[in-house]
Amino acid sequence: MAQIAEMPEGLGGEGFFATKLSSAVGLARANSLWPLPFATSCCGIEFMATMGSNYDLARFGMERLSFSPRQADLLMVMGTIAKKMGPILKQVYTQMAEPKWVLAMGACASSGGIFDSYSVLQGIDKVIPVDVYIPGCPPRPEQVIDGILKIQELVKNEPMRRRHSPEYQHLLEKYQIG
């Protein structure tokens, strides 16, 4: 019999299962992410291939792409980000509801890539916090899936109150958000 998701740690018996609320919420959040693709170049094409039938991100609970920041909880930044786009990217991030996660896909989003020029942002972590980086130029769909699995693991194990912690508030202050 195939399992859809691994059961959280808990107490089970004939006809019942008990676990911590945070484990159940983490499992639900991890398997129902709504990504907002912020694609500017070739990494966006690779993401489209990953969403296609050969790789099918829908099996990870990501079949609904959200193009509204207020309805998304995963910001996927793909491609070259110009410095002029930095404030817009930050605005999109701040419009997202908590909890939210960020995935930087490709060399350009992670570090500026081969474009070491005055107009290219040398990594989106200069303007918003990043949870997972996917290397490559452009990354293969298998790498994108690996990055999604890392985000899911992070979401599943994140404490429900982490977003209210002093450490998280300090992180937001560092990026002048909030």
C-alpha cells in the first residue's frame, strides 16, 4: 500500500491516531504550498518544464500557481534580477502573508550569475531573506524538485511560533522589512 505522506510522530492504535498540533499543521503546510513564480529569464523556462507532465510538481501539492502575493506562501525567484527590480521584489515579499518562504532558483537569483555588472543585483538575499538556494545555470528540473523537497522539509519542521520569535524579528529588521 502506497503512503501519500509520512505520518508525523504520535500515538496510534486501532482506528485512532494522536499527534501534536504543530506536527499536523506542518504536514498540511508542507504538502499544500502555493508558489508565486517571479520568473525573469531562462530559469523560468526550466520551471515551466518542471511543471509539465514529465516532472509534475502537482504531486508535491503545488498544482496551483498563485500570481497574487496575498494568496501565495512560497516566492520562487528565477532568473536575473536587475537592481531596479529589487524594490519591486521586496514589495512582493512584504505583500505575502505569514508564514512565507523564499526559494532562489539559478545562479542569477542566488549570486548574480555571470552578470557581474552595475545593473544586476548580486543575489536576491541583498533585499529579502532566502530559505533555499537552487544552483545551476539554468538548474535542471530534478534540481528544482530537490529544492522544493528541501522547502517542504523546512516547512514541515518549522515551529508554529517561529515567525513571532525575536530572531525572526531581527532578521526582518536587518532587511528593513516590517
